[in-house]
Amino acid sequence: MPDLDAIDPHGEGNIGIRFTMNLAERLRSMEINRAVLWGIAHRGWSFFAGPISIFLVASCFTPEVQGYYYSFSSLLALNIFAELGLGVVVVNFSSREWASLKLSPDGMVQGDATAKVRLSCLLKKVLQWFLFAAIILCWILLLGGLWLFQVRETTVEWTSPWLFLAVLASIQFLGLPFFSVLEGCNFVGEVNLIRLIAGVGASVGLWLGIVCGLGLWVNACGLLVNVSVSGFLLAKWFGRFFQHLLRVPVQGDEISWWNDLFPMQWRIAVSWISGFFSYNLFVPVLFRFHGPEVAGKMGMTWTVVSTVTTITNAWVSPQFPRFGLFLARGEHGALEDLVKKLVRITVGVGCFLNISLILVVALIGNWWGAFPERFLPLGPTILFMLGNMISIALVPIAGYLRAHREEPLYLVSVLSGVLITGSNLILGFFKGAAGMGLGFFLTQVVLLPVVWRTALNFRKKRHGRAASGGGS
């Protein structure tokens, strides 16, 4: 093996080495490490698979079935009411404990004994929570679906597919605490790889179900593959890790739910519940007021808009454990520089993707004239895209604040939920999707300066820095 340190990258004949080193440096400058790379691959697959799914849905489903298909997906977001933000709390607390721990070659946890006990206690507590919450989630999904879909007479067979999907989603919910602990322990790359493989399998299962004419059972086909693959890889790669943690003896209450976890969790729970009303009610409300065909157009459009969020979050989510490490080491300046860089990256990538998506839909429309009719008109679509761009720009800032084990934006989230829900119910009832898009965009415009000022005031309070327009 050659000594790479002895190689002159600028020497003659080393063009490939220069290219590789320049590429690596450029990737580092964009905060792209292995975890981010797998995250981008996972989101990139969603970006690639999404248009295929959309094309198959538009080709093989009637507009009415399309409405039920996307309404199913929207209702699955009700898991927020079961998780209540605990996953984010677990990531933050795990990262603080993992700063004093490491993984041995045989898959065991090594390091500070107190940190190991606290991490074990955390895992055991959250497993109990998620087991109980999964049962609650199952009932929420079952009853929520029955309430929404029974409102209209239809020939579409939705009852059995929805009941099975609700049970399957509750089983998937049980895996969340394991992935949250792994992310907090800086195994973000491995978690993203599992999600990538499971996501590919889920997409293939979904496509096969659509092509084979399974109707609304296709949602369950994709989710079943996802749950099976994720569970298998989780057990294969991290089975010993979790077995070791669960066997660590815990004496007393090393982590108090009410004193340690709940003060942060309840604020995140309020934010997440508000987020549900902000981002997941478009399709169900239109289904209720205007029928499945309009809901289907909204669902397909929002899927495209959400794809941008999925891609841009690939840069942000893998950095959250680093946020906690920076704070644990007192490196506040480095953390703030990272947050500002992530904001610039997500906005730039988001603008490029939104423009690209509009052009792609227009190009396909030239070939298949009926395809754009499965989406909302261009005006409401642009309003949703602009509002979403503001929203994704605030994600790194929210992550920065939560890394302090606090949730100062919970009141902002409540305000967002109230404004968007109000606009959905009022403007959505009278003006349909166009009214919803206008309300969503105006709400984000109002929230932008509020979030920015909240972050600056929090920064000044915690770190004693002047809250001046965004300086470091």
C-alpha cells in the first residue's frame, strides 16, 4: 500500500489524486461526511422514486382512488400524537452521554460507567413509553380513518386496507426509539444506510403492488417491506449493542422522566402537534370538504413539495448529534458557524429543486397532456413551494435551539398551527387548495422574523452575545 502522505498531489501524473482530494475538500466544505452522504442517498432515492410512484399512481389509479391513497398517507402522520417529540429528546440526551462513550470492536459500549448507566436507563424508559404509545397510536389511526373515510358514499374498497395499514404502522412505530438512540450515539451514517435499503425495498413493494392491481393495499405492501428490512438490519448490525445496553444494571432513577426528559419533551410535543396541523391537514380537509379527487391533486402536489424538504434535511439531520457535541465542549462559535452554513446550503438546494420540479412536470405534460391535471394548478403550487422554502430555512435554527435541551419555539409552533389550521378550514372551505396555499405562504412570511428574533434573544440569554442582526 503506498504512503499517501508521501504523494505530491500536484506532481506529474497525479491528476486522479488531485481530483479526488479536491472533491473530498469540496464535500467537506459543504458539510458532507459519510452520514450526510448516506442521508443524501436515502433522500435522493426518495427524490428518484417519488416521480416513479407519482407516474404509476396517475397511470393506474382513478382520481378517486388517488385521493384515498394520499389521504391514507396523510393520516399516518397521526403518529405524532403518540410519539410526542420523544425521539428528538432521545437523540439529544443520547448524544450528551455518548460524548463519554465509544463502541468496542466486539459491539460493546465502553467508557464512563455513569454515562453508560444513564444511557441504559434512557433506553429502557423510552422503550416502555413507545410500547404503550404504539397501542394508543393503533386506536387513533383506526378511529381517525373510520371518521374521515365514512363521510362519503363510494365504490372504493378502503376499509380492510386501512385497518391493516393502521396495525402495521403501529408496529413500525416500535422501532423509533432504537433509531433515535443510534442517531444520538453518532451512528447516523448506519441509520441512514438502513433507511436507504428499507426505502428502496418499500418503493419496489409499492410499485409491484400498483402494477399488480392491488389498489389501496399498495400502502401496506410498501410499509410491510420497510418494517421487515429495517427490523432485520437493526437486529443484525446493532443487536449486540442493544443487548449490552439493556443488560447494564441500573440502580435507582438515573434519569428522571419528569425532571430530565419531560421539560423538553412537552415543548417539542406542542411543536410537533402544531406541525401536524400546519403540514398534514391539507389533504384530509380537502377530502372532507371537496371530495377525494381534489384531495388527490393536493396529495400529489404536496408530495412533490415535501420531496424538497426531504432532500434538504439530508444536510441538516445528520448534524444534530454534532450540535450536542459542540455544546458539550463549549464550542459555541463553531456551532453557530455550522448552523449558518446549513441555512445557506438548504436554501440554495431548495431553490434549485423547486425550479427543477416545476420544469419536469411541465415537460411530462407536453408528452402526456393529462398528467398535469393530476396536480394543483401552477398558482397554488408556487404558493406552497414558497412557503415551504421559508420553512426549511428555519430547520437548522430549530435544531440549534433544541440542542440546548430546550424548545423556545413551541409558542411559535402553536401560532403556526393555529394560523394554518384556520386558513385551511376557512379559506379551504371557500376557495379550496388556492386558499390553502395563500394561507400557508402568508403564515410562513409572518413566522420568519418571529423565529429569527426568538433565536437571537435565546443566543444572547444563553451565551451572552449581542443579539444583533445575525452576526457571529
